[in-house]
Amino acid sequence: MKRIMIMLTRLPSFSSKIISLLTGCRYNHASLALEDGPETFYSFTFKGFSQEHPKGLLKKEHNPFPCSIYTIDVSERAYQNATNMIEDIKTNKEQYHYSTAGLLLSMLHIPFKSRKQFFCSHFVADILERSGALSLRKKSCLYRPGDLQKIKGLSLFFSGTVQGYAQSLA
């Protein structure tokens, strides 16, 4: 068995605060890490595909922001599928874009999926489902960060701040 990690955060940016207000969720951002590299999380932001490094926050002045990290044990095959999917996106990241329309429509519970457009929680849910890690109860494009923590089979690994998690890696 292998492990995939999901980090949910409440980022302090203006756009993230708007998302929190509209969704009513505690967390406004989701990212995913593979067991082999829990120091790098992958997601989508307004700039597109992103690699996020919690340790990098230790070197900068940031107000601590809350996070919860969940893990899910997956088969070797699902793990390899997830790895391959992420590598494909990394290699071709200029073809992938943030889906503002998808995010807005998800808040209205209207599915909108474009093959190479994601918002953060859609990306995480899509990787989990298409890799074979788990089956979702609704379409991946309808998942918001708060929905991800309700998925059966997830185990809470860490709760605190992103900076606290980064310090635990040191």
C-alpha cells in the first residue's frame, strides 16, 4: 500500500477569502502530495498548475494559516496512476489552466468539466478518482475543499497551521 496526502488550507489572499464567503467552508484551498514527497503538494491556483512547498513558508514572514492534512492508503497501481497523471500535467503545464467558470458553477452545483482546466479541489478529486484511489459520490468538478474532508477512507494526519506542518518536516 502507498499513501496520498490531501492538504486543506485557509489561505489569506483576497480571492481565497471571497471563495470562503461564497462556499461557507472553513478551508478555501486543496492540494495533494504523494507519499514519496510529502514536502511538495500539487494544486491549481489562478496562475494554473502549482507546486506548493510548506517548508518555503518558514523562510518568509507569513501569518500562520490553518490547515488539515488527511491521508488515504491506496494500491500500488492507483499510486502509480496518480504519479503518472501529475507528471503528465507537470510536463505539459502550459496546456492546463485554472477553471474560474468551473469554480463558480460548482458553487451552484452545476457540473462543468473541461479536460485541461481545474480549480484546486476539482484537481484533487479528479486525481483521486481517475487514478483508481477511490470512487466519488458526485462528479469531481463539484468538489470543494470542505467536501474533500468528508470522503470516507481519509485519516486525519495533521491539524494546525501550514507553518506548523513545515516545522514538523524540519
